[in-house]
Amino acid sequence: MTVRTGDELPPLRIPITRTLIVAGALASRDFQDVHHDAEAAREKGSPDIFMNILTTNGLVGRYITDHFGPRARLRKVAIRLGAPNYPGDEMVLTGEITSVADGVAEVAVTGRNGIGHHVTGKVTVQLPDDPRRADGSRYADGPRYADGSRHAHGPRYTGGPRHADGPITATGVSRAATGAPGTPTPPTATPNTTPGIPTTTPEAPNATPGTPNTTPAVPTATPDAPR
């Protein structure tokens, strides 16, 4: 994709739901009642709850990375709020590239709702070396490994499973490190080198009726101390 000054980004339409407003405030740890309590918001002069600036900031960042791909890096997001985003409205984000230099682009972003301009600002983004595939499609589904498969399941730990699978285990070689699917590796037993400690675990008592118990008896009395 060739990025040029004056290029316009496709618009992004975002329905402003009550759920989006409340979830965005909670996710950004903004517990001001005007973002989740309609009655409290009305007592403070607002007709309803309204979106907080951190949610708007995140939506602007999403708008930029949706266009340039997940390998683009946001350097700076500077925004100013205007008309509030109330439930039941719709915000339309638009953008125009204002400058491109040394692999860095500046994008002027505007978000309009039914009242007016909700957000205006500028985003500085580090462009990826190859933001699109050879066929011109964006990397909307993430970058790819050397074998052509997508990172759809997340990167892998070295010598372990995917990040989504939890902590590291001896299940295989890192796919991200080798560029190919991992090869399972059987666990290796570690010999016990501590003197005087048995290397095998004694069997637990057998509680099945009719089956002899092979666990040696443990004396219950303490021998008399020497007189």
C-alpha cells in the first residue's frame, strides 16, 4: 500500500450503545457515575450517561490500526472532545493523511455524531514495512509465520504451548521461533543425586479388599530410651 499525503481513510461507523459506554468506562477504570448511572447523570445536568474520553481514545486508535494493519505502531494520539456520545447515537470516524516522512504518517481524525463533532485530533503512526499482502489485502487477520500460517492462535513460548494455553510445558518447540509447527518432545526424567534419598516413590497403601498390602509396616511404638 502506498501512503500519500492527502489520502483519505474509509469511514468507520460505530453505534453508540449503552453497553459500549458502560463497558468502555469500566475497562478504562473510569468509575465516574455519569458514565454508568443515568439518574446521577441527569442530576448533574446531562440528559443521559455519555462516553468517556478514554473509550473515545481507544476507538480512534482502533480506527487507525484497522486501516494500516496490526503491525503499525501508534506513536501519539492527541484528541479533543466536543459533542458528547449518548446512547442511541452513531459516531462516524473519518481521517485524512496530512504528512508522510521516514515511515511515519500523521492522520487528522474527526468523529461526528448526531449532535456535531464528538472528537477531533491527530494521530502519529509508525507505518509497517509491508502493511499489505501481495494481493493488496490488509493484514486484518494478523501477520503470518514463515510457513504461511497465520498468528490466529497467538504466539508461542519457546519450548511451550500458545500463550492462550496457559503456562509453559514441554509440549513442543516454539512455532514462532522456528517458523514451523512444533515437534512434541517427551519429558526427560531427572536423576536424583541426593545421597541417602530413594529415587522412587513408595507405593501408597492398597485399600482394595482381598489384596495383600505390600507397604512395609510402620512401628507405632517409640523404643525405650537407653537407661
